[in-house]
Amino acid sequence: MYGRMNNNIYILLFCIVFLISIITFTTIRIITDKEREFKKLPNLKAWKYISILIIVAITSFYGVEIYKSATNYGGKLAWFIERLKNERSVKFEHNNIYEFGVEGIFEDINKEHPLPKKLYMASDFDLTFNSDGIITAFDTFVYGKNAHGKEETYLIAYDKKKSQDITIIRNGYANPDYDDDKLVEPLIKTVNAIPVKQTVSKWNESKYGLVYYGKRNWGYNTEGIININEDGKEHNLEKSTSEIIGYTVSIFVPGKEKEVVPARYNLIGDPNWSKANTNPNQKSSKEKQQDLTNSKEQFYLSKEVGYKLNITDKALGSTFYSLSKTIDGGKTWEVINNDPFNGTIGSASGITFLNDKLGFLVAVRPSGTEGELYRTDDGGISFKKVNYTPREVKLDSGQSISPFDSPGMPYEKDGVFNMLVGQGSDGDYNGNSSALYQSKDKGETWEYVKEVKSS
């Protein structure tokens, strides 16, 4: 933060000019009148002490600022330290998807960094590969509990253009919910069953993509859907008499998704992985919710209108997004905001729209200890950070703290907007209670109401 050239170039130039001037002036004085100069040296004792005080003051000030920039993701030094602590590299040997599927990726990682046996995705799995099967890039964010029951997270990324190694960043914040709809195992088994080379050969392109979001509900849309068993036997669906629900692995041509229908594979055999209702007119409440596929990164205002946060970049546990909108039930999406969080470092933990104009987003910091609320009143075209006065509480020791720093999704009740602000992953005050805030101006300003105990 304080070491960057563009921040301090004018100060640096001034110091250089000042230093050269002093050296020049002093040299001239010594040369022209050496005897008189040395006689005056004892009189410079006061200036010596003043100089020492100036040096100590400047050093102390910038020392404190540099320390701040090295903690809590405050500057470039903090990111360097974070990389040093948590970033690791793994040699990528099983890099041909035709031969090793995606299982080879996890096999290479497990050699040096054993992963939890049961892995969940905090973000989708994206991968690209060439026509010869060589994997060119992939990224995902996974988490799980190790043999000792401790939670572990792994941001996994690879870009052939930048390195021949897989990059792993540990100890990020994944906002874990251990939802079985986000299991990694179906991805590995499904790709093992798919004849990937045969699938892409009919498209005759130089580059292909693979994406996995976990379990998905396709409704009665059979376009591109292929049921496949573990032996690789395919069952194309021409017509569906029930909803199609499964862990779907899609293979596609990047940039031509509208022209070339992706091949969407569902592995059948395990009843928990691929389900369908026998009576399409009878749906449980859970299945109705799946129709909307609302999540922390996607929200449907109606069956036709929906909003989705798309991952555009990742770095050190942080995720950057664009915001898309659909008006045809998810068949087509249009990006309406390239940076809805305005450069915020962290990841999305919630999205909601109360009408076609008013909506909210919540981002959580990489540490998971605090979050920020964003509001739009133009349908997502722009967002502004929402500020609210932190609620201070006094501990028995007399110390004052502000434990409530992780806002939840606002909701409307009787014309009043409500929001619970929690304590984040480090919360331990009063049983991890929350603070209730209310707004009477549709979420522009918020007032503290009361403390709410966790149920």
C-alpha cells in the first residue's frame, strides 16, 4: 500500500532533489571554506537532534502504516504474506482428460496434499481442454473435513499459459453448508463414464469446455440431456414425462453455446444422484424450490425473471463476479453489471431481489469474519455499499466491542425492511447472537432494534 511507486513518486522525487541539494551545498561549503565550516560544526548539535527526531517520527509513522498494510488484507504485503503461508504448487502430470478424466487432477494433488475424502464445492468446476485432450485451464473452490474433523478449504487453479503446476491455496473461507447437491464425487465418476473424445469429435473445434455446478433441476427441458451409466451406455431423452434432476456434467464449445447445444450428461444408477417425479403435477415444496434454483449466487424473482452472479476471476480465496439477468426462465442470460461488488475482496454469500428494481447482494471477506451489504434500485445496473451504525456492546471486563459485522439478506415484513447482522466465522459473543436492524426507506438506511439470540 505504501511501497508502490505510483503512490509515492512525488515524495520520492522531492527527497531525491532535496538530498542532492544538501550534498551539493555541503560539498561546496567544505571545499570553499573548509576551516570555517569545521569551526561551526559544534553549533550543529541541535540540528543533529532535530534530524534524529524527524527520522524517528517518519520511521514510526510509515512503520505503523506498513504493519497495517501487512495485516487483514490491507495491502500488497498482506497478500504476499498470505501467499507465502497458504499457497502451494503441485506438478500436473495427469493432464489429458481423454486418458485420466478429472480424477487425475485430484490424484496429483493427493500425492502431496491429501484432500478430505468427502469434498464439496463452494464454487463451480470449470475446465477447458484442446482437441488432443490436453487440459489448458481449470479452477474450483472445494472444502471438506479431514480425518480429525477439522474443516479444510482448497482454492484449486491451473493455467497452462502461466505455469505447468497446479496452484493450491489453503485456509480460505468457503461459507460451508455441506450441501450434498454440491458433492465433488459425482463429477469424477460422471467424467470417467463419458466418452469425452467421441463427444467433442463431432464438433471439430480446437478448444472445448467442461463445467459442473453440482445437482441441477432441468425441469422438462430435454435439450442436450444424456443419461449415461457407469459403463458408458447413453440414453438420449427425446421427451420427458417427469422432471430431470441430476448431477450434470456439461461439455460444450466455449463462445458457441447458442450455436452448438452442449452435451449434458447425468450419471444414472445411484438413485440419490438422478431423480425424477412420476407425476409431474405433484411436487414437494423442496422440488418447487429447486425449480427456482435459488442459491447464494442465483435468485429467481419469478419463473421467467432471474439474476445470477457469474465468476469472472479468483485470487487467494477471493472471487470476482459479473451479474447476469434472464427473462426467459434461464434459457438465455445477459450480463447487466461487470462488477456488482465494486471490486470488493471476498466472495458472494447472498443475492435477493424484492422487485424488478430493488435488490441486495452480500459479500463476505476471505477470512469469513465480516461482510458487506450492497443495494441496487435500478435492477442491478449499479450497486452501492450500504452503511449501518455498528452496535457496540460492553463485556464484563468493561471493554467495548462491535461483534455484529456480517449482514444477512434483507427481507420485507409489514412494509418494514428487516436485516439480521451476525458475527461471522469468528463470532463467540453471547452465544453467537445477531443484531436486528430495520429500515423504513427500502434499505437505504438502517437502525438497530435489538439483539436476537441464535435459535
